Amino acid sequence: MPREILIADAAGFCFGVKRAIEKAETMDKAFIFGSLIHNPQEVARLASLNKKIVHSLDEVQDNRVVITAHGLDINVIGTMREKGLEIVDTTCPLVTKIYKEGEKLQGQGLRIVIIGDPKHVEVKGIASRMKDAIIVYHEEDIEQVPTDAKIGVVCQSTLLMEKFDKFVTLLKARCAEVTVSNTICKPTKDRQTAAAALSKNVDIMVVIGGRNSSNTHKLADTCKMNLPKDTYHVETAQELESKWFEGKQRVGITAGASTPDYLIEEVIARIRTYDEPVLA
């Protein structure tokens, strides 16, 4: 009989990603500083529409440049302004909210600790707006935080909720004073919660999204808590393997916040081809 395919209650594009893409699509051509969103297939589609990614301001062949949904280092933005470039800012409002939360805590005399990946453009953007921020991503990083410090904590918008809670507990045990602002965005929380719930009620989970997508990796990590051997992260339907689905009747699907609907639909269609033929 055909497999049952269930899609998580929250999956795929979030409003911040939709907003960034819609802004870029209104432009005849665009020079985007870095990946507009973290999905290679959607970035390639935009490139085919004359929306070019650049990694240096020297590559901008226009007087207009687009800042991605993940935000950008404030110092780079300053250089853009010095060059007289028109800036089209598609930074997600929920990322901008993290800047404001960090600045508010800093205004209270607290040193900012950011829980997040120091290599991620969003985290770099947050840190650039703070004074002497400390970034922690691995447990050993917490040793960088002085034990007598009075700190204000914010985090990357796509952080795993369990990781945030764990790191806050460790920081509270270490530091003299800890004020916390949980800046994991609602779309991330909703997707993680929905993925966790679905993974408890299926035989296999397929997580769809870019391998360069932080929130997609966190979704896979969430599903692996319940299905450690039967959670698969793919970018496209072509990566699926029929053997994964042997003996699996209930299939769960979730997708990162930068994953377009057409990629989800292609994965579902491919899984359908693995169904055993129904006898007349």
C-alpha cells in the first residue's frame, strides 16, 4: 500500500526569506553581497534572473548593493556608504531585533555573550554592533567568559533551543550576573517544535534544505534526537535513496526556512515513486 507522507506543521520558507526574495525579484538586476538566503538551488534560480552574488565590493558593477536576509557586519555597511552605494537592506526584522536586544543589554552595563557560530554572517553582524562581545559555540568556549563578568546573553536566531538552554545554565553557573534574552526567532522555534513532534510519530524523517543552512542543520539535529538512524538531510530529490524507505510506512518531511516549496514537492514526488504497486 502507498506510504503515508506527513509534512511538519511548520516547514519551508519563513516570512523573512520570502521578504528578501520578493525585494530582489523587484529589481531588474541586483548585486547581492553574499548569499541572499542559504539555499543553493534558490540562489541559482535568482542568479538566472540577473541577481548576482558578490563577495567583494569591487565586484559591484552598479551603484546599488543588496544586504542579505542574514544581515551584515556594520563595518562593511560603513564602507558601502563611504563608497556612495545605494543599499537595499533585506535583513530579516528578527535579526535586527537581536541587534536591538544586544544594544539594550549593553546599555545596562553588561558585556555581551553571543551563543552562535562565529563563522556565520549573522553572528558576525551581531558581534560587530557590540563592544568586545564574546562568541561561544562549543562548551569549551565558555571558558573565555570571565568568572566575575556581568553578562547579557543573546543568540543566533537559528540556534537549537536545547543548546541555548544548556549554555545559559553553564553561564549562570560560571558568571557573577547573567541577564538572558532568548533571541531564537519564532519561525525557528516553530520549525524545531513541529519537527520534534513529527519525528516521534513516523518511521523516517527527511529534512530538506541547503547544507550551508544553519537552521536546516538544527532541524536535522532535532529529528535525530528521536530517529538517530533514520533522519536524512538532503538538498534535492536526486539525493534520496530508495533503500532508506524499505520497510518504512510513515514518512515525515520537514524543510529549512530557506527551502522553497518546489524542492519539497519534488522530494515528495520522488518518494511516491518508491511505493510498492497496488495490486488490482
